[in-house]
Amino acid sequence: MNRNESLTILYARAVQGRQHRTRVATQTSVSGVVFAVVAASLTCMLFAGAQVRADIPELFPPIRDRALAAGHYIGRFQARRSEQRLGVLHSMWRDRPGEVFAIRSEAECLGDLSRAGIRWQQLGIRTRRVPAAVAVQSSINGVRFRKKRPDAPLIVACELATRLHVLADIVARHGINEVEVMSAFRRVPTTSYHHVGLAIDVTRLSGENLDLHLIDHYQVTPFVGTCEGDPPSNPNAAILRAIACEAWETGVFSSVITPNYGRGHENHFHFDVRPNDSMRFLR
Ligand SMILES: [Zn+2]
């Protein structure tokens, strides 16, 4: 290789290097421009989005109160539920518009419960279908409501807890101070008012000299209405019928179901309270 050839090669390399640097510089500046354009677009979109969101009114504001949210769930549950109490022989319906209630906020209902002197413990999110689920921890007007299963908590919706004094006062007049509850809140079936904490099943009522088991002492009347006809001659049966009929007369309970209902109700009273519903049912 002579000197001229060496100079030619060096020159060619220098030219290639300059071209490469120019290419890199061009690519870099193109990337920068693209990045800037994308960033600017995103910023504009975000800003515009925020503006649009601010302009749309909140048609369905989120329900932050858990009791009201559960009340909303119950409304949808009621709308899709088929009425199971129709066609029951010798049942009675009554319209009581004055007794209609709506689910209240947690604060309102729990405040009521405390003012009534009832000790309660609030439960958490695992019972989100139950408006203000509470475990009732004290007697109500001198009557103890206890679960049949030893040490199990009595869990109901606050709206039912605030109405239990009505039942307590009725049974107390008949010398009863303890009400055994077989079932209150339970998760299934989801067609039942138990799953929203608004129903209780009572299997046994006890007092100083009384121990009434629904399965043994309730006298069914298959051919006559529950509160029609003469009361049973057996005093224990008479007390149980009187309790059912007095609870029915108050209009507080949407359903008063006795062993007369049959079909799985042979051993208990079922009481429930149904929001936004004026109809009362007895069997
Ligand atoms: Zn029940």
C-alpha cells in the first residue's frame, strides 16, 4: 500500500464516520420530536378528559353509607323476588300503609338502638347485604334473645333489632323472659329475608314457670285462620297463639308465620320486617 492509497482509506473512513454521526444525530432529534409530540398529546388528553369529567353530572353517585347501600341491594332483591306467601290456605293479608318504613342510614338506626338501651356490636363488611348488621348483646326490655346454638351471636339488621322490643313486650306480658332464636341472619337461601338480616325464627319461649317449644306446644289449625276461632283449651298452646296474634295486630312485622304455615315451619315462629312494603301477612 502506497501513501496515496493510505490517505484515500483514511479519508473514506473520516467521511463514513461523519455520515454515521449525522445519522445518529438525526435519529436522536426525530425521537425527541416524537416524544415531545406524544407527551404533549397525552397532557392535552388528560386535561381534556378532566374537563369532560367535570362537565358530566354524577347521575349515579356512589352510596357511601353501608346501610343505605344494603337497602339499595334489598330493593333490587325485592324487585326480582317472586312472592312465596301466595296461595297459602287460611292465610290473611292486610294493607298497613302507616307501617311502611325505609332503611335508614347506619348512624340513624344505630343511634336509635343505643337510645333504646340495647347493647350491640357492629359487624363488618362480610355482611354487606345486611343494613347495619349488629350482634345484639343485651336483653331487650328484660327479655333475652339468644341463639339456639350455644355462644353463637344473634346477628340481625339494625332495622329488625330496633323492632324486637315489640316482640319482647308481647312475650313479657305472658311471663316469658327468654326467646330462643334458631335462625336470624344467615347467608342462604338468598330468596329469604334472613339473608339480609330482617327475619328471625323463634323455636322456644321460656319464663319462670314456662318452657314452650313450638314443635310440642303450638296447636295447628289446618282448617281455620291462625287467629280465628276459639283459642286452644291447652294453656301453653293458648299462650303461643296469643303471642302470634298480638304480634300480627301490631302491624310491625311484615310476616307472622306460625307452624300453621307448614312447609318447613312446623317448629318455629318466623317474623320478618320488609322495607317499602305495606302488606302484612299472617299464617
Ligand atoms: Zn324464617
